[in-house]
Amino acid sequence: MSDSQAVYAGQWEILRRFLPEDLDNSARAAGAMRRKRGRVQHGEDLLRLLLMHIAGGLSLEQTVARAEAQGLPKLNAMALHKRLCTSHRWLAALTGHLLEGIRPLLREAGDCWSFGRSVRILDATDIQEPGSTGVDWRIHYSLRLPEMCCDFSN
């Protein structure tokens, strides 16, 4: 295992402690994994692949190459893209799970939410694949406060 792989594996173990115990069932319940056949058979593997692409800023091709080097299931860029397209509900559910711990703190703030207005955190990210001359993907995500729930993503 290279030094960068060891660091990544260590980071994954830290993140894994905050995630639901049964990633397989949560992925299947949200429609991210619809069948048991195929190369990606475990929710943990799927999430690692998706995070390599999304959070790592890697292209689909770079992601599948690094995944293979790290011993994750081998698949092509189009297969990863299809998995990403079917995973939005699962990623929203995982976000909700991660935020469960801070919801009580937000509710304690009480009065700051009583202005009769909606408070949202918005993110809009442009993604440009290598060799492209423009924006290939535009991702929008909205998180409603104080409920800390995703109310829009595309």
C-alpha cells in the first residue's frame, strides 16, 4: 500500500465511524443499489467510489483508475456515472444521518429561527471534465435550517 493509499484508508476509517452501520441496506432502500449482481455489491464500496469522484474532484476516468489501484471494485466510467445518477436519495439520507448530532444544538438556539423566514444553505458547483471547453456538470444542493434536511439537489 502506498503512502497516499494509507492516508486515504485512514481518512475513510474516521469517516466510517459517523455513517450508519448498515450501508448496504441504506443504499438498497434509497435505490442506489438495486440488485446484487455487478461488480459493486456493497454500500461501503459504492460510497467510497462516489466520494472519490465527488469530494476528491476526480474525473470519472481518474476515479475508476484510482479505485482499481486501491483494490475497490473495477468498473468503467459510464457505470460509475450511472451509479452516481441513482444515488442522490442515498447521499441525501447519509447527509441527514451525519447532521443528526448537531440538530439538538440548532434547536437550543430557538429564538434565532422564529423570524418567520426560511433559512437555507445553498451550494452550486460547476464541474469541468479534463479536456472539456466548458462546464460539463452543474450541481445544486440546498439544506434547510434548522431541520438540516436536504430540500433540493440535482
